[in-house]
Amino acid sequence: MTDPYATDPYATDPYASDPYATALPVRCVLFDFDGPVCALFRNHPAPEVAARLLAALPGETARAVGTVDGAPVTDPQALLRAVGELAPGSARVAELEAWLTEEEIRAAESAVPTRNAAELIRALAGAGVALAITTNNSPKAVRRYLERTGLTRCFDGHVYGRRLDPRLLKPHPDCLERALKWTGVTAAEAVMIGDAEADLRAAERLGVRFLGYATRETKSAVLYGAGARVVMDELPGGLAELAGQVGQVDQL
């Protein structure tokens, strides 16, 4: 097996002698992307992206999907969902998805890494744990971010993102199903780290254990209210801490 740290200028392997390298009670960790891995839109604001996408839509479509409860839509994915419901399978949906992908790729160029994310990812990869990204974002944007930050090899090609049909976005478990299939891991052997109720619902539908991640009390409250057992305000910095968090989920 090739040493994943041999030529990666970003990586070191401080966990080579970590006893949790063999004791971690999971074989696969599924990461949501925007939040647990990075702040994708920190320097490329999502509300501005939504506004640009909305402005590019025909007037009738824009009027139909441009507001939620009387307020302008600020979530680009919510906009994509709405157009998908309005005209499922249409060229308009495909066009909007392509525009959103371009915006997300640009966002990936300046996305801000989540604290401890790279360290945890490298520790897991070094311990032989299978890793996958399961996200509603474009896989092209995810791959660009992983390339930029030297994390590509840690995921060994396991990036499962948005497809053309918005109905397959989480909470639909499509991206998680693909990740489990291609990593060869059962749901019972996996854990997902996510920051949204949609992540929790997708994991629940497959029987995948879930660790919530939230840096704000309001988001933490939403996740606990939705049924999350453990919500972290910071990612574990190593395998021992992660094992402890997974253990809490198993015990509750």
C-alpha cells in the first residue's frame, strides 16, 4: 500500500502510533462538505450567488421561485430545488445547476478550511479508515477544494455530490448510498459528520450514525431538536477524540 504521506507537502503522519488507529469503531467516515470540511461561501457569499442565479432566470420563473415567506431567496440550493419542483427534468434545471456549479467552483478557490478538518482527515486516512464526501454541492467544486488544500488522495476519489435531479439532494440519501456502495462499507460501519438537519435525515434513512457539527448555538439547537445525539462545536483534532464522540452516540 502506498504511503499517503510520502509526497504530500501538506501532510504529516503524527498518528502513526495512535492506538485509536485500529480501535476506532468505524470503517468509514462520511463528511458533508460545506461546514464540516470548509466554509465554502465565506468569501463568495451565498446570498449574492442566489441573487445572480435569480437574475439569470426568465421573469416568470424568477417571480415564482424568488421569495420564501415574502423574503428573497438567499440559499442557491433552495433556488435550485424550487426550479426543480417547478419544471422537473427540464433544460432550465440543467442550466441552473450548471450556473450554480460554476459559482461553487469559484467559491472553492477562496473557501476557508474548517478548524481541525484537515488534521482529522489526514489522521483517518493514515489509519486506513475509508473517507468520502457526501454533499449537496457540486463534486467539481469539492474536487477543486481538495486539490487546492492537498487532501485529494485522502479521499481516494470518493466524492459524491449533487446530480442533475434536485430531488436527489439530501435529505434524500442518494449521495450516502453511493458512498457506501463504492467504499464497500455497510451503514452500520459508517458515521456521518454533518451540519444540517438534511444530513441527519439522510443518515437516519440508511442507519448511518450521525455526528452533528455546529459553531452557533442556534444551529446546534436545530440539530438537537431534529434528534441528533451528539453535536460538536469543533471537529476532533485526532482519532482518540473522534472515537470518544462516536462512543457517545453508541451509548445514548
